[in-house]
Amino acid sequence: MMSVVINSSDSSAFGIAHSLTSAGDKAGLAGSHTNSSPKLPSNVHNTDSTAHIASTLNPGQTSTSIKVPTSVKFYEFLGMKVVKEFKAPEAKFDLYFMAYDSPGAVSHGKDAIDREGVIELTHNYGTEDDPNYKVNNGNTEPHRGFGHTCISVDNIQAACKRIEDAGYKFQKKLTDGRMNHIAFALDPDGYWVEIIGQRPVEETAEVTTTDVATYRMNHTMIRVKDAQKSLKFYQDVLGMSLVRTHEATSAGFNLYFLAYPSAQPLPTGGNQAQREGLLELTWNYGTEKDEAFKYHSGNEEPQGFGHICISVDELDAACKRFDDLKVNWRKRLTDGRMKNVAFLLDPDGYWVEVVQNPAHSDKYNVE
């Protein structure tokens, strides 16, 4: 499972545990979904894993004009469902786990922790009443890092029209600029949500209907300083596989798409739009040579993105393996009061939550 967490000013905002590119990047609003044959750097190796990956967002923006249900309602409008809620009034926060759950969905009917492509919204009490609280969406200097989540849709023209007709704003409309195959909608907290088509735009130009039951929570994007270090971490340490690489040499950036084995058969021909729970790494050339360069993890002020999360078959064994690999820990399994979660740090300081997959064991039941 992979999930992404972001902060929100609203009780329906992204949260901590479960499963983005900006105009400020060299990558800009790059065509991150142009078909390209996967290219694996020679010094990076794939490993198998039983984990699933998901992405989570933490509430990071407060606005008196935002009502409690607005963020949840936005993602419900995109066809997602609250598959789990966790309320912690004593700690003054709530978590909302959102995913696609139609009968045809990849993870239909599964536990929130045993899914591909989950968005966790975290609401910290009181932020919705603070006019000075603002979410960092990860796309503004000097606090860039997290970029976006991505939803793949059946008919992109009709899907974008539906979003616009409902009054939601866009960072980039489908017709803006040269890249007419992707759009970026804005959720109520200003996080970017990339919209991509599951079919070529030429095939859907005349289609006027869209079915949210066919949508997929496709990927989460983060920016990385050193592509080689990050690829080694996500493949050799976390066991993900590199499923596609897009090299934009003339524009000075590469995109890497990683994933765990899916319950859904892997597509052929380079089209990953039907999949869920991918992780996109955006690397802008040259950042690895600047010792002072650093991306914002989303967990320092100003807050926004929280972490990605992976679920594993055996939590104790996984954490021992991570120890043996000498990972950097944010929180060990034995630290603090929460003995059922651990947090690693990736090479850029992004948090990676590690939890027990209940399909394999109920030892660390989080209920």
C-alpha cells in the first residue's frame, strides 16, 4: 500500500499515513505521462516486496472561508470514498482515509491499510478557525518539495469540464500551454491534483460523459535532490520497482515512476494510467551538486505534505531489516506511545511511515 499525507485547514484535509510537479520546476508542468521505455540506472537494482504503497497528505492550510466538509467533499466529487476514519479528540486531530471503492476498483472492499492508492487527510482541530494558518502546497519557493497527487480518468476532456462546471479552480487547464494531455486542478486547500487520461486525448475529444467509478488514484509526486540516492533507497531499501522513466534532457529533468506489485495485471506498452499507488520522483539536473540545496519535507513550518506510507507483511521483521540496512529513523517502532507505527527518513528527509498490513497479521491492529 502507498498513501500520501498532506495538511489541511479543514477537517477533511489530508492526514498522516496513507496513499507532485510545479511551474517553478525545470520540469514545470511537464508531460510526465508521455510514454517512454523504462530505463533503469546500472547501479540501481529492483527487489521484490509484499508491501503496498499509498500516499498521504497533511492539513496545512487554514482559512475561515473553508468549511469542515470541503476537502472531503472535493475528493468525493472525484469519486473517492472515506474508507476509514480515525478520530483522536484527546490529541485534537482526525484522519480521513480516502480511496476508490467502486465494484471495479483495484482495491474494492479491502481494509484501508491493504489498499493501493489511498489519500489520508489530517485535520488538526482549530486550524479552520485561524485566519493566519495557511497550507504549504509544496510548489512555492522556498518551500518546494511535494508536488501533487494524480487522478487518472476515463475521458479527460469531459472530466475536466465537470470539475470546472462544479466551480473548482485549476492551476493548469487542459487547454493551457502546449501540454494539452494533462491538467492540474486545485483542491480546497490549494494542493495540486494532476488529471491524466486513461486513453489518448485524441480518442476522447468528442466524448461528453465521464464515470467517476472508473477513476484511479494513480500517483504521488515528490521532488528529489539526487536521483541515484533516491532510486537506491526506494528500490533496495523499500523494495519498489522502477516501472517507467521519462527523460527530458532538453528541459533538464527526469521523472521516475516506482511501484509495488499490484493486484491488477501490469499494463503493457508503457501506459501506467490504469494503475494505482505509484510514486513519482522528479529530479531536476544539477541539484545533486549543490551542497546547500534542500527540499522541504512538509513537516517543518510551513507545514503541508506529511508522508507516504507503506504497509508490510511483518512489521517487526521489516523494522529489523531496516535497522540492518542502517536507515535513518524519524521514529523507531519502540519509540513513544505508538508502538504500531514507525517512520523512516528518505535521502531528502521525507517521512515514510511503515505499518502492519492487516491482511497478513492483526498483531498491530490500529483500531
